[in-house]
Amino acid sequence: MLADLSLTVARGETLVLLGRSGAGKTTALKLINRLLEPSEGEILVGGRRQADWEVVRLRRSIGYVLQDVGLFPHWTVERNVSVVPRLEGWPEDRARRRVREMLALVGLNAAEFAARLPRELSGGQRQRVGVARALAADPPILLMDEPFGALDPITRAELQREFRALAQRLEKTIVLVTHDIREALLLASRIALLAAGRLVGIYRPEEFLRAPEAEARAFARSLDAGTDAPPVTSHPGGGP
Amino acid sequence: MSTLQFFLNNGTEIFARALEHLWLVAVALAMALLAGLPLGIALARRRVLRRWVLGAANVIQTVPSLALFGFLIPVPFLGGIGATTAVVALTLYNLLPILRNTYAGIAGVDPAVLESARAMGMTPRQTLWQVELPLSVGVILAGVRVAAVISIGVATIAAAVGAGGLGVFIFRGVAMVNHAVILAGAIPAAGLAVAADLLFGLLERRLSPR
């Protein structure tokens, strides 16, 4: 799946793993919280080798947001958001307070949403709850697997903008997987481009569109042909 | 003697037999749950075992009930004349629906939800109790419901091995060629089956997450 992947994510940055479907982005992400184990090599989290972490401990200190969210369908929003605090044995009232804070942080009114079940939410609301859940125990690291992939273009743009503001404010170390070049350019401190299980290169967003590598060119071209964009001829810069 | 009159004259015995009947069924149901739930969960984890165990339970299900009771009589400890044999046989019958539904329920939990449980840092035990069982309780209860209804019917045969229950009236009525006596066993048994079906149906709707 992956070969010779060597990457360092700096504290507080948002590293975007960009690539086509099957490039190995999600695999790379799941290696970080040990949902997958590497066949060789090692991964350090917070400067400690993964083998030195107890796996449950490691995962609880890493927030995780997936596409389609994976909210627990039998639990209310409140219970979903408080899952890690409860696993960590927080007292009830502290967990409750935390839920309200987190819902406010992602722009949901606790009085209206706390008692709802996931199926009673729109896709965008579910995604917000997913982010709130990932942040609830205040983990220093946040992993996101195409978090905005399943949303309609308008909601997606809205959430991306809000999330960018949130990320800047929270100073979390974020690794985000996407195949959407626009999303990568909007959210990334750095973009790691993957193709067929290998790292093509790491770029700052402003460098990416000028990168010479073929795969980077392909992504840059897809920007012009983007389905959300007006036709190329009437589209001034072509950039974001 | 009319059926109604027989019911009125023998109310106490009918009631006592119905309780006996329920007791046989309840004990067998509890035993089958005790064995079937963990086994069903194990099957969902180790799917290689599935064919063999479900196959075995299927084979047991195909043995005619009277024959199963008969086979058990000479078996030491489990068999003999009396309630033990009946409970063992009923447990074996209950096993398949409970096992199959437990397996189906657990195996049917959305993999994305399981991955998310793992990613949140739940231990396998926490995942089982907080996610997998609550999400499959509806399916499991549907299996319990089927088991309960079937075993209330099959338990009428228990009278043949001296275990008592409502079957006593049915066997006696057949021997006497007396419809009133047969109905004194058959009607309450049917009533119990309907009641069990309604009860577990209600429970199923109450506890189902979706």
C-alpha cells in the first residue's frame, strides 16, 4: 500500500495528505493512531515511539473524524460528543459542560441539538458533531479523513471556512486527508502529495501550483477543469 | 361434558399446569441465552467457526421433537424421566434462533461505526457492551421471540417424558378421545404463545435503536 513514506508533522500545523483514490492517504492516516500497523518502519507520536504508547491511550489523545462521520447511531449528540471524556472517566457534570462548549465551538445550539439522534441531523450537522466529538477530550492531534467529502458543495465550502478559522484558533496538530485540491489549498500549512503509495513531494500551498512534478501538475490542471468553477475562458486567475 | 364446563371444573389444575409449562420454557430460554449469546458473539469474531456451529444447531433443529425427547431419556445426567430432559431438549431447540440472530446482529453492525469506536480508544470489551450489543439488541430479541414461541409449542411434548406442563391435558385428551380435555391444554398453550409473541415484540420495539 505504502512504501518509503517518511514525513514529519510539526506541532500546530495542518498537514494535508493529497492524492487520488487509492494513493494511500487513508492508510497513512490510520497508521498514526494504529488502526493499521506498519509492516516495517516506525512512527513516533508526540516524540514517543508507538510501541511505548498503550494503544487505547494513544487513540484517546488523538481526535479522529471520518467521512460519513461514524457517529454512534444509538446515542444522542450529547452522548456521542462525550464519548472520549466518559471513557476517560470524567465526572458527569464536567462531561456535560464540555459537550455544551464543544457544540458551541462547532456552531450548534446545545439546547436544540444535544438530545437529538444522529439520524435526526443533516449531513452538515453530523459533520459538525463529528468534529465536536473529536475535540471533546482536547487531544493535541486531530486526524481527519475526507471530513467534508460527503457534503453538498455549499455546505462544504461553509464548513471548510469555519474549520480553517477553528484550526487557527485551536493550535492543534492536524493531519487531513483529501482528494480535493481546493480543500488542500484552503486548509493546509503544507501539502504532502501521494501517488501510488509513494510521497511525490511536500509543498507549501503557494508553491503547489508551480510544482514541476507530473502528479502535482495533474492536480493543478484539475483546478481549472473543476466542476464547481465557471468555464476556463471566463475564469480570471484559475487559482483559488 | 362441554369444554367450558371442563375449564370451570378444572381451573386450578389448568392454572398449575400452565405455570409448570411456563417454568419449563423460561428455564430453557435462560439456558439457551446463557449459551447462545456468548457463542453467537464468538461466531461473529471468528467467522471460520460459523459454518460448523450454525450447521450443528441447524441439524438439531431438524430432529423431530418427540424423537429428541426420546433420545434424551437414556442419557445420564441430562436425560431420564422428568423436567431435566424437557429443559435440555427445549434448550437445544432454542439455541438455533438465538445463536443465529446474535451472530447476525453483531456481524451486521456497520463497520464504520466499529472503526470509529476503535479510533475513539474503546477497548474491545467497551465496544461490545457500549456499541455492538446495543446496536444488535433488536435482532437478538427477534431471535429470542421466535425461540419463546416455538418452545411454548414444543413444551407440550414434555408431558411425554413426565415433565408435566399443558401437554398433560393434550396427551390425556388424546388417550380419552375427549376434545374438551385436549382443548384444556391446547387453548392455554396457544394463549401463552400469543402472549409471549406480543411481549417480546413490544420489548423488541422498545429496545431497538433504529
